[in-house]
Amino acid sequence: MIKSELIDKLAEANPHLYHRDVERVVNTILDGITESLARGERVELRGFGAFSVRHRPARVGRNPRTGDSVAVKEKHVPFFKTGKELRERVDASRASKLTPA
């Protein structure tokens, strides 16, 4: 699902809200998460998961085309860890689809 699909789905589920207001809410939430991660903070959404920032040290990588060594700088990358409730719901829905009737 992409952001516009999420906004459309939320707008359908809440017909009393204007589409532009739903879009504003979604953008505000995502901007808040982004700003917190930029400050190095952790963001936890109970039952869904937690966003954090992980440090990746500098390393020597390989150019896949030529095989040459390439210096890769250190960086900080966003990381998402799913919450227990989300993992269980996904597992249950996948298991029911895979089990023969």
C-alpha cells in the first residue's frame, strides 16, 4: 500500500472527514515520525512496531559490475521492528490462506 492508498482508505472509513483533512493528518503523523528519527529518537506505536535509527560503520564494499573495491562511508539508517500484535496478525492471516480447507 502506498501513502495515497492509505489516505483514500482512511477517508472512506471516515466519511465525516474531508479528504484533505485525512491527508493532512497522515502527513503530520509521518512528518512527526521523520523528525523524531532525524533527532535520533525512537518512535514506538504500540501493537504496530517501533522505528529507530541504527548506525552503520564505514566499510569496504564491492562494485557488483566491476568487482572493484569501493569505500562506503558510515551512515545512520532508519530501522523498523514489528510489534508482537502485528506479527501475530500477519502470521494468522497468512496461515489461514495457506491451510487447505
